[in-house]
Amino acid sequence: MRAAVEAGAERFVAELVEWLRIPSISGDPANADDVRRSADWLVETLRATGFPTVEVWETAGLPAVFAEWPSDDDDAPTVVVYGHHDVQPVTPLELWTHPPFEPVVEGERLQARGAADDKGQVFFHTLGVRAHLQATGRSSPAVNLKLIVEGEEESGSPNFAGLLTERRDRLACDVVVVSDTGMWSRETPTTCTGMRGLTDGQLDLRGPAGDVHSGAFGGGVRNPLTELARLIARLHDDDGHVTIDGFYDGVVELTDAERALIAKLPYDEQTWLVNARSSTAYGEKGFTTLERVWTRPTAEVNGIWGGYTGAGHKTIVPAEAHAKVSFRLVAGQDPLDIQAKFRDWLARHVPEGIEWSMEFYGSGVRPCLTPLDHPAFGAVTRAMETAFGTEVLYTREGGSGPEADLQDFLDAPVVFLGVSLPDDGWHAPNEKVEIPLLLKGAEAAAHLWDELATSLRP
């Protein structure tokens, strides 16, 4: 497998560089044609790789790409690989050392927007399947292999659930492999076991019908900014717990074994604090920092504004106050349920004299958790250990994506195979990826199809 990967490495990097030149920014309507061009490029490349079925799947927004390569084995399990071909915006451009869509290879590093998130990690599967066939002498994979490569992940996947519903039969599978994730470090390869969900929106408070003089009316009417500050302060108690009634109902608590797996990681708090751009860790009492950011739900204030903020002074009681709030959710929580509970909480705590409204941005993203005893989880661990030649440890991620939709709509467990590093700069200027790790990802994928064929075969 390793020799086959190394033999195909030069072609792999050259093709990836070509794909990275396409500015497939899904969040900017001006780049819609580029996202479509990215999908078309991937279609042609997957066909050249050997996939007998490759299609562009249209959505109400931007296109996804589907590919399928059936196994010659009648009882082979079916695997769906998920990733995305759209990328984040690139501003501020002045912070890039090289133009973001003119890929540069410097030593073992490839720098470009999308190099790690997620084109590089999607694309290592093309090298992986070629190596798998070459090393085993097979004419088809050991599993029925399917790819679904989304075109709107960086825009919140607004049409992905609908696509999964519409194409459920074509995507039917025994397991989903997500390659839109990373590892703890180069020296400590890991696989992710879960991701938090998310729901967020804007809270608006209204007091007087317009700004009024604070000398004439201050102290005699409710100040919406003051009341907003009181509400925000009430969201947590002194131990860092969220005070919304029923917020923790159904939360899947950590087992002792899971806590031991997290504690096994070579975590250094001072290093973590550097990445967090903070001087002190803080959070819910009774949990370590990693447990807080991976396994516990949160309530956060993302922005707050209102009244006069210009130069000098303007002594008013403002008419309005506003805040952006978000909730990170864990297994056992549902975004729509949390939305309802927060509205109930607001109804009880917003005082008389203040009108309020809470607008959530859609139905949110559900959390995702992989069963540690599922055979597919063992398979991806063994495949990575074979490729990296060392023990693979386990992490979770605090971010959110469409993994729960994949898990729920396809009724299949999700496992994670990603090789990106924490310093790869996802969503930031100078995004990069380490080429040797992409090759390790391809090697792990090459082993994974045999591992899954064995562990999931009836």
C-alpha cells in the first residue's frame, strides 16, 4: 500500500494543485460559477481515477458531486465518503504571503485556500483507491464505494438535508466516512469520535419608541441595554452552568472510559491557551478544558450592541438593544428543543416594559457521536495505525457540520478519517496542509476498505 501511494504521489499533488486554483467560494454569489467549475473538474478527475459512475447532483443552491464504484464481491458492505469542494472566503488578502488561489509548494507544505479544508482531504481518496487496487490486485474496491462531495458546506449546508432526503436510496450504506476533520498533532494521530451541534440567532429588545433624554427620563423607564446586560448575566451561574430550564435534559454524560481516553492525549494547557489567545482557562465546574470544549453544551454571546457608540457623549436611554447568541450542543440535545427552551426562558425573564423577539437562523445543526464499540470505528482505527505505524488516540471536536444529517438520514454510523493539523489555518489566511500527511491519509484509506470489508461483512 505504501509503495503504491508513493508511486502515485507526484500525480496526486499535481492534480490537487490544479483543483486548488479554482476559487470555489460558496458564500459569495460572485463565485457561484467557480463552485460549478470545481464540481465539473472533480467529475472528470473521478472518472479518470476509475469510478464508473460520476454525476453532478443539483440542489436549490450549488452543486454536489456523487461517485460510485461497486465491488465485485456480492456481499461487500457499502461505504459513503463525505467531504466538500467549496471553500471559505479569503479576506483579508493582505495577510496572505501568496495569492490564495495560486498554490505554492514549499518543502513538504502546500499552501492555498482549500488545501486542508477540504479539497486536500477529499482528494487523498483518489490516491487511496488507486493504491488499494494496485496493492491488492483487485479490479474493484473491497467495498461498494460511494463519494458525496458537497458544494455548500462553508455556507452552512442549507440544501444538504434536502439532497440527502431526495437521494437517500442512492446513498444507502453501512457506514459513512467523513474526511473533513483533523488530528491532534503530527506525532499523535487521532480519529474524531463526535462533533457538537449548533443553533444561533439574534435577540432584540425594545424599550422606548425612540431614544430619549437620560436626564429627563433616565431612572423612570426601562433601559433595554441595561436589561439586555442583566439577561446575558443570568445565562450562567457562578459555576459556569447554563441556567435555561431543561437545558441539560438528555445530555449524554461522559463515561469513565471516555474520560480516560481524553486524558490520554498529550494536552498542555499553556499551549492550548496560546491557540485560544487567552491567558486563563475557564468554564463549567467539574470538567477539564478538553471535556468542556468537546463534550459539554454551551451558551455564548457572539456580539452585543445598542445605543450611542460614537465619539464623545450622547446621554440617552436607547430605544433598542441587540445581541447575537449561539448554543453548542452535544449528544442528547436537539436544536429546535433548545430554541423553544430559550424562548420560554426569555418570556420568564424579560421584564415588563421591554418588548423582545428572538430570531434563530434555521433549524440548527444536530450533534453527532460515534459509538466506540462499532466495528467501523475499530476498522478506521486499525487502518490509521497501519499507515502511521503508531497508536491512534481519540478526540472530539467542538465545531459543527452536517455529520448528524448523514448519520440520521442514512441511518448509518459516522467515522472520521482526517489528517489535517491544528495549525493548518482553516478559514484563515495562509491555509496550508502537510503533503506527507495527505499521503498518510491516502494510505489509511487504502487499508480502510479491506478493514471495513472484513469487519462489516455479514
